[in-house]
Amino acid sequence: SCLTLSIMEASVEKHFHKQPTIFIGKRRLLGVKLKQRQLRYYKKIGLGYKTPREAVDGHYIDRKCPFTSEVTIRGRILRGTVISVGKMRRTVIVRRNYLHYIPKYKRYEKRHNHTAAHCSPAFDVKEGDNVVIGECRPLSKTVRYNVIRVDTTNKGRKQFKNF
């Protein structure tokens, strides 16, 4: 019951939250106390990326988190800078800069694109942070990527950066 109360406090939605891989009503031996960690599902996503401590010890429930749900990372791994946080629930916009070659002038021009990525509650992301995002199955109409690592080298704010 303590576990279910902490799960409910960590969420804003009205339906009952539980991880689909954990059976909360499991009969246990009398007198044997289970640790809360035993009632939490988490996994390694592979590719050399570590599972965040908050995903292992936290109380959040997120169906789209690559560390605590059945979403797998496969395909492209991209990196970019977060330019928008908080306008969509658990979604960030990542800006990726690149150079495009113009053969006629034998020069490059700067270009960029914006990618929407799901951000797990295990991460505390601010605008200006550099993130690594991994491709996964479509999570919504526009989201096909998941944040898998955050590098807070920019002190969490937008800055001018040399290309």
C-alpha cells in the first residue's frame, strides 16, 4: 500500500498507475518483507548508455520511458541541443545543426532541423542542454525519438555557440 501511495503522489493523471511488467497483488510469504526496489521494473538499453539512478530508484511510471517500459531504442542515435521544454508534456524539442554543401559556389551553408523527443522523468532537462536521442517506435504523431543521455555543459540555458 505504501508503494501504491507513492506512485499516486508522483503522478498527475487520474487512472491507477502501475508498471505492466510488475504484478502488485502478488502473494508474498508472511513475515518476509520485500524491498521497494524488487517491485520496480527497469532495464539496460544497451549501446553503452547507462540506466539513470532515478529510473532504478524512482517512483515515476512512464509508458514511453526506454529504461522502465517496453520501448526499445533501435536505429539512429542523434545529438543536439534542447531549445524547448515544458510546452508539451514530457516532450522536448532538439535542434540539430549541420552544414549543407552548395556545389555551384563551392561553399557550405548552415542549416538546422528540429526533432521532437520524449524525455523520461528520470532526466532533469533544461533549455540549452546537450542531449543524445535514440530512435524508437512512433510514440505519437510527431515523436519518434527518446532522450537517452543529458550533458549539462551549458549550465542549463540557451547560449550562442560557434557552429
